Amino acid sequence: MSQDREALAALAFQVESGADEAMDKEPVNRYRAVKEPEAPALGAPPVVAEPARRTPAPAPPPDHRPALLATGQATDSAQSKAASCMNLAELRDLVTEFDGCALRQTATNTVFADGNPEARVMIVGEAPGREEDLRGLPFVGESGRLMDRMLAAIGLDRETVYISNILPWRPPGNRKPTTQEITICLPFIERHIELSKAEILVFAGGTAASALLRRSEGITRLRGRWYKYQAGARELAALPAFHPAYLLRQPGLKREAWADFLKLKERLISLG
Ligand code: URA
């Protein structure tokens, strides 16, 4: 393998492992050989080591990031601030400014929503991935393209659905969000649903479904059935479905996913 191909393969491996962000502006060669002290010549008088003079470590760069609140405090703050938002524009501003969740510090953009906020159907996924983080829009990567094709198959598109996630910031390396991160951000998506015009919710994947329905079962058990979802004074119908990223890894499940999307279509028709 040429050196270039080797370097590319090593880079691809790192990206696949989730190391896809630069940590610093300048590269650091951590493999650089450290110069060993030379051995004294044979017969030379023993060298008495001087007491090591410690050079003080350089001061770390100033950290301008705001200190994070404890989970309980951050959740309470998210809850009361979200409740004070009277429309989606206020909620978007609030979420963009909220500094109680560490994910915001590593994300490029806050990903709030896409599609039509007046739509009858709202799809809620898990969290932005790499492309979503870069573009500031949900479901615009590979799984989003599959979702668009599935929606198109039942006559829907981003003009007729509204799309968001339970987390507005990408977890680094696309790792699973922690319970703490979900707990802190939940008041935002709950208020988001309340302020939307949606009558039907589709929870894409187990993380969204179990967080919003407060259920502990996995998506395989939850999917394909209608649940009642209380959004303030309104009762909405919620349908958990497989996440499109999961379908990309398990294409054999597309049959079930298709059955779920047909249920969504029937429900929309029955609403008139
Ligand atoms: N997966 C999600 O759950 N949401 C996105 O926006 C993209 C991928």
C-alpha cells in the first residue's frame, strides 16, 4: 500500500470510529521520537545527576465555556424556559441559546426543525448526525434520504410533514445520547410538539419513542401501534417506527417499516 493510501485508510478508520473532529488548530506529532540522554563513555567519571529542574507547565488556554449546571438544575431550567415560550420562533431562540447541555459545546449548529410547522404530521428522531450538524437541519444525511423516499411512497414530503429530534445537538462521533442529555433536552421537544400543529406524531427509533412515551420497551415491541400522546391540552396519536438508520443496517425490516407507514397513511385519510 502506498503511503498516501495507508494514510487515507487510517483516516477512514478514525472517522468510522467516531474521531471525526479536529481537537486543535495545529497537528501534533505524538509519535515523534523523544531524544534519549547519551550514555557516558566507558571509564568516564560517573555523572551525578543534577536535581531535575522542573519547567512550569504552560498555563492551559482560558476556557470561555460557561460552567454547566447539574442535571436536575439544567432540566428545571429547560422546563421553565420552554414553558415560557409562546411560539416556535421563541422556542428556537431559547434552544439555540441554552447552555445547560454539554452537547451544545461540541456541536457546530443547533438543529431545531425542518419541514412545515403547520403540517398535521410531525416526525421526531433521535439526534443530528454529522451532516445535520454541519447544515443545521434534521434528517438531511443518508438516513434522511431514506426517510424522504419512504414519505414520498405515501404521498408526503417536507411540505406536508414537520421534522425534529429529541436532541437539538449532535452527540460527538454520533454516539448514543446519554440519559442525562435526554432528560435535560426533553422539555424542549415536548414544548416543541405542543406548539406545533401536528395531529399525528411519528417517533423514529427507540430513543425518541421510549423517551416521549416514557416506556422502557425497545422499538421492536413499541413500533406499529398507536399510542396516545398528551401535548398540553391536546391528545395526539403517536406511532413509533423503526429509525431509518436502523433500516439501512437491517434492510430485511423494511417490510415492517412499510406496514407502519401504511398505517400512517390510513390514519391521515381517516382524519379527512
Ligand atoms: N438521525 C436522527 O435521529 N435525526 C437526524 O436528524 C439525523 C439522523
